[in-house]
Amino acid sequence: MRSDARMTRAAVATNGKQAAARPLGRPRARPLVDSMLRLIWREREISRAEIARRTELARSTVSEIVVELLRTGLVAEMGTKESSGGRRPIVLQFQDEACGILGVDMGGAHVAVALTDLRGNVLVWEERRHPVRADPDGARALILELCDACIAKWRRSPRRLVGIGVAVPCPVDPRHPERLSELVLPEWHGRHGFEVLHERYGLPVLVDNDANLGCLAEHWWGAGRGVDHFTYIKVATGVGSGHVIDGNLYRGATGVAGEIGHLAIDPHGEPCICGLRGCLGTLVGQAALVARANTLLGEYPQSVLASIPPTVTAIEDAALAGDLMALYIVREAAEYLGIAVAGLLNLMNPALVVLGGDLAPLGELLLEPLRETVRRRTLVSSIEAAEVRTSELGPQAVAIGAATLVLKSALADSRLFPAAIRRKEAS
């Protein structure tokens, strides 16, 4: 994985200042320790001899650094493997469960927390609905509650946590990660207040936009693995997107790249919170889909949605069951999304577009009309190179991405791994 030095410097923060790094090893060997740890993490299992061959370091230097890594508990010796001649090499293995990471997905109307290992696997999951936009104090309290619940179910010492990643439903400027958009989250008054997480757990807290982190998760663990140019689009309360360009997450000059939800689809449409009209988010966000269902009920009195409160989940379930009104709403939303995706393909030429969030469970019911719209509106060369598919990580993608942000930073600077990790604690 490619490192993102700018994000490591800017986002490892609790109140805009660099979080204190915890020591691991001698300063003079730091770059070698970090690069060797990343190599072992990437390969999962590798011998000292192979490390020396890959890094072109002297075997004595490799052995010295390996001894240091073994002391951390992040790496362990796992027996020998076949030799092509001479002594059988001892296999070194990265210990994925040596530490845990908390990933927080704070959406517009929910909070979810994933506790993952060092390979992106979700070990514990907690989620609850909450009016996040209107109740910042309650949202912060709920994050603490769900983090506590995850740690309790994990049944391991909090000292084994690397850090906490938090996804927020608004743009985040990497230079000022403590600030939130007052336009999107006016009740939060421009500050996230996640210092409470650092105060409770004594851990670094990293903050980024939710669509960016969904994109990061898909790039490391999901549909975007091995793809250097792709876009992730999240449809939830609003609509956002994250972009991987040349293998790196792209944020733009001030962190607002990817606000596809404010792309004008209908200049005469409904007003958006951004001050414009007819933005994509006003047509396919949660509130827009529910409002559309309520508007159409008179035309479809036989719809199953006429007898239940229309919600996005209810619309999805009805569409999957063949309900005509729900299918009409889905096709309409797919066309609006297709217009935005077509523009994206013409402008940026990604190899892959991944759809996540609320509408992803619809699968081909959403993708087929979306692709048809894209075909009608896209340059032949752009559409030929692009694939449009749904998320592999589902509703956990953003929380996994928040945890991955911490992992990525720790692999770039191993001092972020807790100094408390020792082999005796792993027993």
C-alpha cells in the first residue's frame, strides 16, 4: 500500500495538534524498522533471508531489526519451511490480532463502531440510530458508549488498541481535521469535539470524511483492491464520493474533493443545504427517496408502501419483491446517479466505480438502469474502460475504512503501535 505522508501528519490529531507518538525501537533505525514491518505485514509470512534479498540489507542488520520486532509481539517466529539448500529458514509471521483498532462511522442519522484487527477484519460491531446532525453532545456520548461496548466484548486490554478513526458526514480539511463544516453540520458549530475520545482512551484520533474512508476500505480490502484509479460513491442521508488516483486517496486542495452530492442535476429542482438547487443529494438521498415515495402513493394505491411508513429500507425490500412503485423509484434514482457517474467517467476516467451505502443492497436492480444511463451519456472510450459494481464490504465499509486510516498511519510510522504490546501480554 502506498503511504500518504500528508494525511499521517495532518490527521493524527485530537485537537489540531499532533498526537503523542508512543516509542517503538531506536530512533536511528526507525525508517528501517518501519519499512521492514510493512514488508512483513504485506507478505504475512516471510523469512529473514527473503527480507535481506528484498531489501538488499546485510543479514546482520535484518536480524538485528527482526529481534526488535519480535519483542513487540507484532511479529512472531512460526517454525521453518523447506530449504533449497543449507539451513531451513525460520518463517516470520505478522500477528494480525496483536492489536485492535476502533473505527467509528458517524453518519447523519446513526453511529456505528467496528473493532478490527490489523488485517481489516471486524471482530466486534455495534450500531445505533441517532439524530447526529441535531444532537452533537448525544452523538459524542453514544460514540463513547459504543466504543466501550466494543472493548468490553473484545475482552482484551485497551492498552492493545492502536488508535481510533472517525468518519464524519462532511468534508474534512487535512490541515484542520478538528474542524467540521458548519454548512453541513450547523449544530456542531465547526468543532468535532472528539478530544473526549483521546481523554477517555489516551489514543490517537484520526478524522476524515465518510466517503473517503469507504473508498479507502474498498481499496485495501474490498472491490477496489489492486485498482489504482477508482471511485467510491456512498448514498445515505446525503451523497458523497471518494477517489483513488494513481493508488492514492485524493482529497483536493482543502479536503472537499468528492462532494458529488452537490453536483447540479436539475437546476430548477429542490433547494439543497449547500444553497444550490437540484443537487444529486436532493434526488437520491434518504429524505428525497422517502419524499418521492409519499408523492407517488396516490398513483400506486396497491403498493405495499401504502400500508407502511415509507423508509429507504422499505423501498428496497418492496423493489426486491417486485413492487411497481418501488421499482419506479429505484429506476428514477438510478438514472440520476447514472447522470453523475457519466460525468465522472468523462472527467476522470476511473477504471471502477463502486456504489456503497443505502442503495447498494439493490444490486442489479439499481446497476442495470444506472449502467444504461451511463452508456447513453459517456464517451465510448470512458465506458469501455470502466466497471460499475456495488460494495463488497456493505454497511460496514465506512467504519472499516476509519480503522484502516489508523492502520495505514501506524504502518507508515510504527511508533503509533502501543508500547504496551509484549509477547507475554499475547498469552
